[in-house]
Amino acid sequence: MTYEMEELLPIIAKLVEKYTGHESTSITYEKAEQFMEAVLYCIGEMSVSEGNSMIQIEKMSAQQAYEIGYKSVVRKVKSALDIYNDVLKGFTGYGNHCLYDTVVKGIPEFFKWYNVEFEPQNTILTLDYPVLKDLSPYSGIDKVYEFITCIRTEKIFLSRFSEDYVIDILRSYHCQYQDMVENICEIVYMDIIYHVLAGKSLAEQSFSESNYKQIQKVLFQFDREHIKNRLIEITKALVEKYYEDNNDLLKYLTASVDDIVVRLKMAVNSGRMKDV
């Protein structure tokens, strides 16, 4: 849904008046561009989920679309804050500075400085901790909302393990795990996959040469597609048994399966299974 410039200018003009306190209509080009992006961002937030049919949406004026979208942004901020407050209950960064600083120190700064009215498109944060979902298409509250949702999903996954257990896995993965900028959830997920492929109990953290040979045998025997399907089956069984068949968690974990298969294949072909 697009609108002509003459339909958008009155909305921008109102933002300018409010921004300048009705004392001036003169602003910089950069600020005008910012307000234009703010209006388009809010209009983009309006969708059929707001209870309007496509026909109704097409008949809306730019002002109506903006107002509905603006309210949608406000609701999403509140929803994101509610999820974030829930995430903080019992949250641990497992000693990793990147995870802790992004979630505990960074996110509050977003809510403190986020301006729904004048710059809703501004994400403000760099969100340094890498999640398993591609957030590049998002900005503003959309991006932060998706990020917080990912952190909530990771917390659900990791909560089945003791903090010491997770830290042991991280320490085995990297001696300076505190400073690494990698996804912790994926590292633990990979560890589970290794255990299953080796036919080994999760309680046994150390891997013997025979364990690695068992994993290599599986990886050598089958092509990438077969291994991918096998990992998805493993994940489905895991989620069904220990996470009440949480579909959001299943989607989140399996989103990284393609990358994991590539890494496993490269490791086995180069004879560097232990490095993974």
C-alpha cells in the first residue's frame, strides 16, 4: 500500500509542528527525511491483523493508516517490554559478557530512548549478541521485539540444563568463552547433536576417539540432505519430550540446521571434528 507525497506531507507537517513546539516550520533536510521515514514506518506497521480487511485498508487515507500504525507500534513496545521483564526473571548470561551486556545493559537503553513519535524506525542498539534468526529485515521496535523473543526462546531451551552444565559446555568449546561473540544456544544444541550421533549420554561430557569415529562414520555415510533430516528428527524428538512440543522452539533451533550440517561436513572432511 503506497500513498502519494501530497497525502503524506500533512502528516509530516504535524510532526514538524509538534517537534518545534509550533514555533517554526523550518527544519533541516535530514530531520525532514527522518520524519518521512517515521510516517512510512508507522504506515508499514498497519496490517490486516489490525482487524481490517484488505479492501478496508485500501480505502484508508494516509492519515488513518498512520494513526492505526502508530497505535500498533505503541502496543508492540508494551508487548516487547512485557516479554523482556519476563525474560529477566532468573536470567543468566552464563558468564558471557556479550549476552549479558546486550540483554541486561543494552535493552533497557532502548526502552529509555526509543521515540515512537519522531523516530520509530531507529533501532538505537547494535544488538551485538547473535541470535539464530536473521534480523536484518527489521528495524526499530520490530527488530528489538524479534530479538527479545529470540532470547526468550533461548532461555526456555537452556533452562532445562543447570548453569554449571552450560558453562562446562562453553568452556569445552572455547577457553575464553566469556569474551566470545557467538550464540550460546547453538553451542549447547550442537553438543546435544554430537552426543546423539555418538550414542552417548549427555551426562558424559568428555568425548573419546571412538566417539568421534562414530560421528565421522555417520557423516561420511550420508549426504547433507539426509544428515539435515536426521538432525531435524533429533530436534523434534528433543522438543517433544522435554519442551512440551514447543513449536516456536523447534522452528528456532532447526533454523540453524543447514549451517550446522555444513560445519559438520567441513569438519569431517578436514579431519577436524574436535574443533567443532
